[in-house]
Amino acid sequence: MITYQPKKKEVKREWFLFDVEGKILGRVASEIATKLMGKDKVNYSQHMDSGNYVVVINAKGIKVTGKKEVQKVYRSHSGYPGGLKEVKYSKVLNENPTKIIQLAVKGMLPDNRLKDKRMARLKIFPGNLHPYNDKFQKTQKSGNQVAESGKE
């Protein structure tokens, strides 16, 4: 028996809208990563990019559990001596709430050539307003997913 391998032209990308107001960061990020990879599709294949577009709204209303709001720290290093930067979660939430979701989803995607392409299909907005309203045709409420559209 031969294993079916989907072709690039057979990939159908859908648009999904996630309203993350009051939702837990890690749980939402794992759902978003699954949609970006296309793992929920029947014809999923690891070596090709068959994921969907994801639009996230109300990023400023994301929640974390426990004491993470006070204790969580985002670290980055420039590569130079003394180049370690540390920024607290609460400061990032006030200044750039979209970065919190972006970093969480980026950490849940596999580290390979497709990561940047998948992250490019993630659109995050701090409030309700976004320019992708025309992409969503039917409204469906199930879990964190608010609306989905037809194929592109």
C-alpha cells in the first residue's frame, strides 16, 4: 500500500479567529500552533506547510495562572558580554501585549524551515479591531475559536 503525499497545490488554507479575552495563555497558544501547522487537517504532512491563517483579537486581555503575572520574565541575550536583557511579563503586557502571544506560539512550533512561514500567517491585535473581517464568512462559537471562513 502506498502512503498518500499531498501536493502543494492541494493545500487549502482557512482563516480562524481567536478571541483570547480572559483565556489562559498556554492553552490558547497550543490551539493556535495546531491551526498554524495544519495538524488538525486530514492531509497533514510534517515536511510541507499545510497550515491555516490565524487572527487573534483582544490580546491585551490574556491571562496566566498562578503567580506568573508577577514572576514571569522574558529573557534575551545579544551575544555580547553583559548583553542579557530581562523584561517582566506585566511590563510586556502593558507595552506590547501582542508580543506575549507571539512568543508563546513561536515556542510551541517546531524549530525548522517552516517556522517563519507559519509565524507570518499569525496576525495578532491588542483590541477588537482588525482588517481581516472580509475573510470570515460564517460565525461559529466552539471553545476559543470564534469564527472560521471558507478556503483561500
